[in-house]
Amino acid sequence: FTLIEMVVSISIIMMVTILFIANYHSANKRTDLIMAAQNLAADLHFAQNSTLGLTKYNGLLPAGGWGISFDASSSSYTLFADLQDPGVSGYMQYNPDEEGNVRYGARVTQLSDKIKVVSLRTFSGPSDSVGTENLHVNVTFLPPDPQTNIYRVSTAATATALEIKLQETQNNSFKTIRVNFLGLMEVKD
């Protein structure tokens, strides 16, 4: 075993180690984005199941069911109880003072500082392939079916589908969560 052979062997081992560590960090960041997208989909299912299971908020059944409020300018989203009856002013709208108290069952989920919501795109029908960008969208589930409502806050109108696009800022990778008016959800690449 000569000195040159030993130096070459150590150099090869160092290069393989460096490549492994670099790939590990990159895979770890992708995993964070995948987990954030899956957690968001799970929280949508939780709101839907809370509506189906007649989960109470502050001892009362929420008249408008449970929902999630998204804000594109924030790195968080809120699980809330919609206390307003259908057809009444304020229905499908999130009121943080009344409907977002964590002591009664609401929950605020903070995304990692490396992950952000970059797009909330709503679609008005099957022929709408482009969609409309929104800053604030609420998804609520009304019992007993549960009926899924996708509410565009700025226009006070409903939509048939919502795409939430998450971005991992360091690698610039994306994940999209799609929700439709039937309450079906999918995580897409």
C-alpha cells in the first residue's frame, strides 16, 4: 500500500461523502415540502370529518360546519368553525374573533419558514382551465352531506375547485393541493 494509493483512496471516499451529504440535504428539503402538502390535505380532511362527526365548538354545533381559511399573504392557515347559518350574512366567512378560538377547537397551522403559499387559484366550472388568482379563500363543509363550499372572500362568490400551490423557497420546488366541490382532495406535483 503506497502513499499515492492511500491519498487516491481517501480522495475518492471524501468525494463520495460530499455527494451523499449534498443529496441528503436536497432530499430533506423536498421531504419538508411533501409533508407540508400532505398535512394541509389532512387538515382539509379533518375539517370535513369534524363536520360529518358533528364536532362541537364551544359546546355548540357550528351551523355552517367546519372549514379552513387560506390567506396567500400569510404562511399559515386556520381551521375554524363557521358559526353562521347558511343564507345569513357572514356564512362561509372566517371571523377570527368568534370562530378561531383555539380553546374551543379551532387551530392555526404555521408553515415552515422555508415553505410558503404562492397561489390560491379558484375555478368556476369544468370549462375554466385558467382559473382566477385570489388572496383569501375559505373552504367550508356544511353538514349533513357534507356540502363543500369554496368561497372567494374578495368577490363574495363561490367556486367549483381550488388549487393551493406551495413553494419550498430554497430549491424552488412546488406542490399543488386541489380541492373540488365534491370535497375530493389530491396532492399533485
